[in-house]
Amino acid sequence: MGYRVAVVGATGAVGREMLKTLAERDFPADEVIALASGRSAGQEVSFGEKAVLKVQNLEKFDFTGTHIGLFSPGASVSAVHAPRAAAAGCVVIDNTSHFRMEPDVPLVVPEVNPQALRGFRKRNIIANPNCSTIQMVVALKPLHEIARIKRVVVATYQSVSGAGKEAMDELWSQTRGVFVNDAAKPEQFTKPIAFNVIPHIDRFMDDGSTKEEWKMAAETRKILDPDIAVIATCVRVPVFIGHAEAVHVEFERPITEQQAWDALRKAPGVTVMDQREDGGYATPVEIAGEDPVYVSRLRKDPTVPNGLAFWCVADNLRKGAALNAVQIAEELIRQGAIERRAA
């Protein structure tokens, strides 16, 4: 006797990672359903090492009797089908941006604000934050508890998997094209991504920031503290998996490096990898497929009162998306918010 779980967007990079994560963590599901658009219906996706699921048509699926829906089909699709699932009694955990800033939808990182789940029944929808926001607030939370954060300045180095499978394919084809003198026209990005960095993720806003940069500021305030000032510069880099961030934090009170190290080492979801020597830090290549947020290069920032700087890296498909969604479902179960199906 377990839960009936639907994974929406099951053929995408995040959807496949959700299925993989459910299996790896032995989630208490007695039925897992893979859903995608009509054009993907009939395809097969892996669930664990041996099981294969046949993809069903999302548009025709009846969510009645489904306990949990893990959604990652794109914002416009979630806008239509997440409320439909929620109305049928399915608790929706949505990975898209569509519901994140709606005041009656909890925006949750379980290590940071599990108490926000108390209000999920208003809409029966819970939002998964942006990938770059998730890893940053996991690292900031234990520091905020010590000295209260006043301001954050962050520059991100975000892998192409954050833009989907087609973006990963474009990096691969452009990289190969450089070596055979075959210049490929950018399609997923505004400029070539191979051997390049692009300071542009999502659309531009009126103030000159991009939507991705706005998300990091707005979501951090909703999740962690509405009084924190955040400015971000979000950059796409030619890396397949794993986001990195250079984070500069100004606190209201003094905080020492030792206090920060001690707090981070005790914090759930954080691994400190910080030796002040060649190679004594985390990079996207070695953390791909890992669950924690890795923190390195922690040091004083002497340019502001009570300042610290650090480097953090995480797998954006796991903690930045699929793992966080599954952890939300696990937390709901732990809190007794979703009952098992009757025998």
C-alpha cells in the first residue's frame, strides 16, 4: 500500500531525472505513471534499473486517485494541467516558473523552509524554485541563522542542461563543429555557446536585468527572508550538467570564517569541499549526479562590513529540479499531509 505518483513531462531531462530519483530513493509508490504530450505518448522511459514505463497522453489522463503529481512539462502546459490535477485531488509539485510567485502557492526547499508547506491545501499546488535559487538558499540558510543576511551579490555559471535537451544537443554539435570547421547557427541560444559564455538567460526586463536574475532575487526573498537584497548576473556556460555560483554575502552582524564553516558542515544538504590548495574545491564535472550542494572557497570579503564570499556548485537536474521535488513529496509524507491509499 503506497502512493500513486504521476510524473508529468516524463520524456524531458528533468522528468527522466524525477523517475530516476524516485527509484533511487525507494519512494513509497505502488504505481508510477509517466505522462507527456500526445506526440510522446507510447514512448518508453526507464524507471529504476529494470522497470520500463509506457508514456501516456497527459491531455487525456484523469488524475482522480493520483496522490502526487511531479510536474516539469513547461510553464504553459503546467498552467493548464496543474490546476486540473489539483482539482482532482492530486497534490501538484510543479517545477516550472508558472506558480512560483503566486502568494497562495508555497515555494519550498525542504532544507530551508519546510514550514511553508502548511499552506499547500489552498491550491493543492506547491512550487519548486528555480535551479540556481535552490542551491544558493541551501547554502545561505545556515549562515542566515547565525548573523542574518543583509545583501547578496551573485554571479552564476549555469550549464546548458538548464535550458533542456535541445540546448545540450546544440552545445555538442557546436563543439564538434569547431573542430571540423563547420560553423553552426545558434538556435537555442542568442550566440554560439561552444567555447563561449553568454550573460543572458531568459528574457530581458525593463530595468536591464533578465528574468532569470529577477527570479533569483524574488524567490530568495520569498523562501528565506523578504528583507534580503539580492542582485544576480546569470551566465550560461559551455558545461553540460551542473550550475556554479560565486556568492558574496553581507551580514547584519559579524560572522567569522570558522563560524560559517561549522554551520555549513552541520547543515542538511550541504557538503563542504574547501581545501586551500590546488584542486581543493568543487566543480561541475565531479559533482554531476550528486545530491548535495557543494560549498568551496569560503573566505572573508573585506570590501563590506561583515562580508563573506564563497563558491557553490550543484547538479541542476537533481537538487536544482528533480531531487528537490521528490524531497518535497517526502516531506509531505513525513508531515502526514498525504494519506496512503486504502488497502
